[in-house]
Amino acid sequence: MISIDILSAIKDRRSIHNFKNDEVERVIIQEIFTYASYAPTHYMKESWQIKLYEKNGKKHFIDAIIESYQRLGMLKTRDDDKTEKMIHSMKQFLLRIPHHALIYFKKEDDPVRYEEEYASVCAFIQNAQLTAWSYGVGMLWTITPYMHDEGFTRAIGLDPSIDKIAAVLQIGYPEKIPHDKGRTPIGEKLEFLSE
């Protein structure tokens, strides 16, 4: 592992949209998610679960995405050339991404506990992104409509009544690293209340 200053990682990390074809070694993926698991977790529940789609395993995942988009009305279902080309293009784009990590957790009935678990899983995801960056691995944290489609959830073997999909991380070595877009000065968002 290349040593990298945590403050540099926080500031320099970028969301990656274009990946090289090379797969990330499994030992590195395991290291990334091992470090991610040191996220704060209420009552040490470590609620995060990961389904990692790679190699031929991506096909079923991507088919489930396409079917979901059709169910949601985002893609047409009829067999015409334009629709077929669009579906083919989407599949090829998603297949080129080396790894898709679907992050999910068990739902809590209590709304406060639910928010605690979701917050913890989000901290896990950010830790994963920062760790990945230190290995030269890029990620894109996605939240997409199919994550809220119960048919999709069932298609990948989860139960929508008890499982909540938090995100899908697209993972691979960056083809291109976006430039720094900067951030709003924190003074515009920070309010000190001393009295």
C-alpha cells in the first residue's frame, strides 16, 4: 500500500467516471473494505453488506438494471432498432466498469435507528473511497432509480421488505482524473454560536 496523508486523500480524491480495463486485485479490494469497516458504527452493528459484481457476475447485475429501467419507464420495452441500440450501449458501458459494489444493510423499524445505520453505512462508503484512492483505485458513488425498485432488489437476491440498498460503487483504476472543482469557502456555511 502506498502511504498517503489522510488530509491529502480527503482533498485530492475525485469521483471517477472513466476506468481502465484492468481489474483491481481481490486482495486490494478486500483491503479497501477492511479499512472502510473502521467507520463509526452505532452499537458496533457494522451494518454494511457488500455484493461485488465482477467478471461474468456483472452480466446478471446489468440485466437486472436494464429490466428495472424498463419497468420504471426509463427505457422502452418494445423491440425497435433505436431501443436495442440504446440498451446495447448501456450494457457495454456498464460491462466496461471493472467492478460494481452494491452496498446494502438491514432496515430498522425505529426511524432513529434507521438513520443511525444509514449514516454509518455512508461513513463506511466514504472510508472505502479514501482508502481506494490511496491504492490508486477510483470509485464513483452512485444512487440511482433502480435502487428503489423492489423488482430489482428481488432480482439480485435481496428482500425489499428488510434490505435497503444504500449505494452502488463503480470501481476501477482511473482512466482520467477530473480536475479540482474547488469547494465553497466553509465560512459561508459555518455559523459560530458563542452565546
